[in-house]
Amino acid sequence: MSEQTEQPTPDIMEAWREWLTQTERQFNALFNQAMNTEPFGRNMGGYMEITTAFQRMMAEGMQRYLTFLNMPSRTDVTGLGETLRSIEDRLSRIEEMLQIAAEAVGMSEERRPEPPRTRTTPGFPTRPDAVTVPEGLRR
């Protein structure tokens, strides 16, 4: 046997919606009236001052704690990011000026001469397929 659930009738649903709408309007009117008073404004101002002071105190405490642990704070990381961004911008401008100067003297990137690769590290073979075995390890 299956149990059937009763569906509310449209009249009940309409009455429910009307009650909910009226209740919401009454609450809105009550809270708007309460918020427009001087004591409410003073209390909210005091609450905001206390919250701001607490937030500042927590930030200073966290800064001291991170300094004690020798770790960067969010402010430190943000400052480092801004510094890095300004360095990248300056490098970009320098690259642009070098490109303009290279084009002015007639050297494009395709025709720029490569320096010769003649230096070798002492003790290493000059060819990749040549293997040098140190004297003490030879058989």
C-alpha cells in the first residue's frame, strides 16, 4: 500500500502567500522605523568603532607574530608583488627602447649576429660523443 501525500489547495497557497507578504511588510516597516532613530545610529556607530579597533588590533598582533616567526605578512607579499610589477614594466620599456635602437641601426632580430660558442669547461670533452676517463679510473 502506498501512502499518498495531500497537495495543498490553491486557496491555502494563496492565503499563505498573502500572510507571508503582509508579515514581511510589517517587519520592514518596524525595522525601518527603528533604524531611523538617534539611539540606533549611536549604537551602530559605537559597534563600528569597536569592530574597527578590534580589526586593527588583530592585524597588528598578526604582524608581530609573523615577524617573530620570520614570515612575510600579506602586506609584505603585496608590496613585493607591486615592486616586481614595476621592475617588469621598466624592463619592458628598456626592451622596447633597445628594439627601436636596433631597428635604427639596421639590425633586426633575424640578422643579429650570434656570439661564437668557443669557450669550453676545463676537464670536459669538447665533443659530445668524446668520453674522457680520468687517469686514475682507467683499466
